[in-house]
Amino acid sequence: METTITTVVTGVEQVSPGFVRVRVTAPDTWVTTGAADEFIHVEVGAENMDAGDGHSSRHYSVSKVLSDGFEMEIALHGHGPGALWGQQVRPGDAVDVSEPKAYYAPPSAAHRRVLVGDATALPAIARILAEANPDERFSVVIELASLVDKRELPSAAEVSVEWRLGGNGYAPSVLCSELRSLLPGLRDADCEPYVWVACEAAESRRIRQSLRKEAGLPMASMRLVGYWHGDHDRIMSVWNSLSDEQLAYAQSIWREDRTDEENWVEYEPFLRSLGV
């Protein structure tokens, strides 16, 4: 992880069969970004280390900011260390987390929003809608492994939500085709819709290519994020076998003076050359 901040669990709530909400107190060094899709990395104590700093962490959405800390939601998908941690965490546990980061940043002039995600994106989507303004309009597609995890998504905005079965490591994803069918009816001469997508990493990359090539959506009008890897072990094996030269090249591609979507223009071909 990045900077490590120790929090203490004060409550654990089963939101639905596939989701657990964890409430923690945090010191003043943890400061919210203010963005509705902010997330933190949580040290879950896995044996297989994912990062060069010796930590094995997982990415969770901050579903609510509290006066003395925050709430985060854990999607209990799969059988990995993150799901195990979410099932076992209890009040009183000390939990190391990172400083929050975020991606959701719609242009102020664009009031039309499109939110697309699998189960791991549901907590972020719920918060985005909860914090939206009445003059915003949202078209939302959420893909679940089971509809038992559907929930109410209250919002002051105008919201249309479609729930779909698929993806999430259990079946082929329908998110890319759903978004393709949705976009033509949302675009007008005055304003492009702002599209936010969060799902399995490979699926997010497929959707990005579709938005650029087929929909012709400009980079400033979209933000796509891979929240998890469906083929995690193979990807980490490939990454850990890279030469020093390949690692240096990868680091040189991802530049701070460009937006992430701009970086992806060059980063995508590099990943494809590695077979991931």
C-alpha cells in the first residue's frame, strides 16, 4: 500500500448476502477526497504479496464519510483473501488502510451521467447517486451475480437503473453490450454524457476500446476503472517475470502530466504485448 493509516473497526453490518459494510474510526491523518467514488486500499493479511512493498491489499469503496472515520463496503465475491477478510472482520479489529483516492470527476457543464459497473462498483454507485444534485440525470447499469444483492438507490437526481445478471467471475459480462445499446439515446448536440465504468479489469479495457472506436466518446467524457482482476494469478505471474527494462518502460508510460485515460492510449498496447 501507499501511506499506512491504522483504523479501528466499530461496526460490521451484513447489507445483503453478498455485501458487508464495515465502520471504522480513523485518525485526523485520514482525510476524505470529497469525491463520491473514493476508495482505500485495505491490508487484508494475505500470504501472497501483490506489491513490491510487501503488502497484500484490496481496494474497497468508501460508502460514507463519518465525523470520526468512514464506512466501507466489501463485496464478498470469490474465495480470495479479501472476501475472507470481509467475512471475518469484527468490531475492535485494527485495520491498516491507505489514504483515499478517487476517479469520479464529471465536467460541471455535463448533467447527463452514465454509471456502469459490476457488483464491486455497487457501493460507489450508491454513494454517487446519494450525493447527486436534483439537476443531474443518471442512466445506470449494474451487473450482479445474483439479484438478491439488489438494493434501493435513493437520490435527489433523476435516475434510471437497470439490473443485469452476469459477470462477476461467474458468467460472461454483459456490461459492454449494455453500454453500446444505451449511449446512442443519451448523446445530443449540446452535451456529451459523462461515462463512469468500474468492473473487472479486462472488461473495463474492452469497454474503453468500444467507447473510443465505436461510440467516438472523447477521453474527457469518460473514466473507466478496473476494480479487480479475473485472472489475477496469471497476471501477477506475467508482471513478476518482467525484465528491468520492461518495468522501466511501463513506469515511463504512466506519466503524471497526463490524465489516466490519456495514459491508457499508450499503456493498452503495452499490456497486449505482454498477453494480459
